[in-house]
Amino acid sequence: MKKILLLGGSAQQVIAIETAKKLGYYTVLCDFLTDNPGQYVADKFYLVSTTDMDAVLDVAQKEKVDGVLAYASDPAAPTAAYVAEKLGLPGSPYKSVKILCNKDEFRAFLKENGFCTPEAKGYTDTREALADIKNGTFKYPIIVKPVDSSGSKGVSRIDCAEQAEKLLEYAMSYSRGHRIIVEEFVEKYGYQIAGDGLSVDGTLVFRYFANDHFDERCKNPFVPVAASFPYNMPDDVQNKIHATIQRLLTLLGMRTSTYNFDMRIDKDYNVYLMEVAPRDGGNYIPQAIRYATGVDLVECSVKAAMGEKIEISAQIQPKGFWAYYAVHSLKDGILKQVIIDPEVEKNHVAENHLIVKPGDEIHSFIGANSTLGILVMKFDTLEQMLDMIEHADKWIQIEYK
């Protein structure tokens, strides 16, 4: 029986373990959390951090694995590529994966290769970043982010110099490598673009784009609270986005891999690749895509890690209107209950992945790690979907004790 090493055993990552087992693989899991649910599903578990590359390499060598997968995890993706490259296993170049997973390296690569990208610079010293901001290196508004965090944790917008010092330190507190990026804000036209895709031998053979939704009332308004499929722009715009992604993948020498996208277009339809992460999207995005297209990106990611052949039909015609919605709180407190309108639950909720229960301590939504759970939802029309996602407080409420 072939072995696959999976990096991360959170609730959202369990599906990758289950899929690997369904495909007939012996599953080995690494996670640094002692209470991760994946350990009870995997065949073997190691209490090892997925960002400790050499420790994960030791596990891979000990277990003689045939493939390694970081499902829906930005921090673990470079580790997976590092281990695969060291052991001659399937995967994309470590150097390229590292560029995609570090925001300052990614921005520099885009600029060097003529992509549309905001003025940006990485820093290990917040004092240097503050000096550049005060000296006019960047035009307001400015976005500051940890270069290596996921789920939009630590992201802030700076509109004046007086805000800068506190927000720079805040971003730095979320960086594992103690490094941040400061970049000029990109004004978007229409919705920010989300979605997932798949390349086979470097060719982008599948992608399905979505509309990103945000809740401006949140403490961190830059964390998406939903993604709705399909993206509401014409085919020519979507084809231009596709071509831009393909050029990036070709330049990086990417091979067979799944991707999660965060992108923007401006009023002239210039494409800004904000993030192209070499892994599946979190928040059950692959599940929503499977409902719409029949393409199982979880299975594709497992097969890619194991070097198996992947076949995708060129004639896929997406059906229906689908979304994930991240149930979230606007404040800290003790949960009394999550109330979903019964008609909405009956007619629009395809999967309910709430992870909290009455009496739990819950926190203000500042990143993907503070969600109360995910709903995978279906709708009758694009207009209905966009209206319900944009006005979710009409059908879902959080009550506190």
C-alpha cells in the first residue's frame, strides 16, 4: 500500500485524509496541535509542526512515503514542496512554491516579470517601514500584512502616518518569520475574485472563479466572510484572468498542483494577482466547486501529490449558484446559540459545518481561525445569491449569553 504524508489535521483538512484513504492510500499525518481531529482519521499520527521542514522530512524518510500534501494550508505548502524535492517525490519546485507563499517575494517576482502589481516592500524592522511610510515612499491608503500568514490574519489598512506604528507592530505579531509587507492599496472594480484551480504538467486545465464578500463591520474587514460562485463578470474578463495566471505558472515552472486565488481587476480590466496559493482553498471552497462543476479538487490534490494521472473534461458546464458562508461574530462573548432562518436552512444550506456549541467562548472575527463554522449554500439565481450573502444578517443571527 502506497503511503501519503498529510500536513495538517484540522476539521477542514480531515476531508483530504478521508479522500486519500478512499483512494487506497495509507495515511500519515503531521500536526503540532494535540487536539487535532485528523489524528483520529489518519492511519498514523506524528505530533510534529508542519512548518518544521527538517522534522517533517525525518517523518517522511522514516515512513518511506510516496507523496506529501499540504491540503488547504499556506504555512505547510513550502514544507511539502521541500520534502518532495529532497526525496524526489511529485511536486512543484520548492523555490517557486516559496515565492508563492511569501507575499514580499511574490510581489517582487510579479514586478520583475511585468505583471500589474502594487508598489510594495518587505521589512523585518517596523522602524524602517515606518520611516518609509513617513517619507512618502507609499501613497495612501496602504495595506500592511505579515508575509507568511494565512486567512488574512494580521492585515490592516493605514490611511495616515498616525496609524502606522501600531498597525505595523500588529502585522509583525502574526508573522512566523518576523517579516511584513507594506503595499499600496489596489482599488477593485466589482467584486474581489476568489476561487480555486488546477494545473496539470504546468497547464491551467481547470479554474472556477468566485465573488469574494466582506463584512465591513468586522474588526478585521479584510477577511472574506463568503465566496459565491460563479464570478459575475463576462467570459472575456475571465479568460484574461486565466491567461494571466497561466503566464505566472509557466514562469515559475509549476507542475501538477491545485491553487487558491485572490485577485482584483481595475476599471480597465487590468488583472492584479493578489495571491496565488499553491494549495486548495479553505472554508470548504472545493466542496462548493464540486457541487457546481462535478470536479473534485480534493481528490485532484491527493492524486497530484502521489503522481497519479488526472483527467479533467474540457467541456465542463457549471450548474447552479453556490457559496460558502463563514459564520462569524462581531464581538467576543459566550455563545447562546446560532439562529438560522428555518426556510433558509431547508432550502439553501447544503452542508452545515458549525464548530461551536452553546456555552463556548467565541471571539470577534479577525481571521479564518476565529470563524464559528462554515455553511456550504445553494441558491436559485445569481441575484438571489448575491443579495442573501450581502445581507446575511436577515437570515442568520448570533445570540450571546
